[in-house]
Amino acid sequence: MSDSFTLAAIAMVRTEVRKSRFLAVAGPVRDESEAKAFIAAHSDFSATHNCSAWRIGQAYRFDDDGEPAGTAGKPILQAIDGQSLDKVAVVVTRWFGGILLGGGGLVRAYGGAAAQCLRQAEKLQCLDLAAASIACDFGDLAILTARLAAVPGLETKAQEFTPRGALIEVAIPVAERARVERLVADVTSGRGTLTWLDDAAA
């Protein structure tokens, strides 16, 4: 079982530091494109700064958005890592209040807003996933997809049609591997095939 957690839903916190207003918004993301879309969707471009960070596995990015280097994006990323979170993006928007906070003040303000937001967010444990490809006939497709949808934590990544039926790409919790193998064999009466692609988190 993975020791990392993600967020169950979007969380939001408002704070004020020496007349500067901060809004931290955090949410779950599955890949880099989702992280970029989340940041764009939750940035207020009428504000002074929209600083952000995200982590997905070993990949991460942070952005100071015009604040002095290292005073905003990096503290936000450190807040994510400090709470053992993965597949998470955070945006902290600042409306300048007329009083300079200094480097240390900015680090505390951005990192503190992000950390407070993440602490109050509902969390889910990240599941270790294994990637697989399932081939089935047309006649088995409807019931197979319905049964797969009932497997806890299973994610359908893609589906394409073949001359005989369909090819379904899925990410399966490692703990459910044997169950899904049996499910495919039983539902398709042995006609379907499941091929494990790798054991990496998908």
C-alpha cells in the first residue's frame, strides 16, 4: 500500500497577512495537463500574484509568478511534500495590501496558506496501481465494463474498438489484481484476455 495521500475534493482557505489577502486552493490532479488546467482555472488574473505548485509522483513544478525567487512556489511545494501528498496541485493567489512582507514573510505567508488549506482538506490514500489491457468480444463488452466499474479504485484509461470487440486500458489497484483476472475470465467465459503492462502507478 502506498504511504502517500491525495485529496478527495477541492479545498480552499483565505488568510490575511499585513493587509495582503491570500486565497489558497488545492485539489486532486491525475497528470501534468490536469495540474496546469487546475492552476489556470483557479488563478485570478486581476490579482497581484498567482503562485502555484504541483506534485505527481516524481514529477513536480512550482511557480513564483513574479514574487522573489524561492519565496512562493517552493514553499507551496514544501507544504505538499510535508503532508506526504501526491497527485495534488495548489494555487495561492495574493492581493497586495500595500505593505512589503520581505522574503521570510512571503515564505511564511505562501507556505502557511498552502499548509493550512491542505491540513483541512479531506484526504484519500493513494493506491498502488498496475496497468493492464483487456481484450473482449462485443457480446461481453457491456457486462464486462459494468463489472469493472464496480471494482474499488479501478480506473478506465481508454477504450478502442477492434474487429472482434474492444480493447480496454485500465489501471487496477495491486490488491485487486487476482480479483480482476478472475472477473475477466468468468464474465467472458474465457474468451477475454488480460495483459499486465507494468506495475507502475498509472
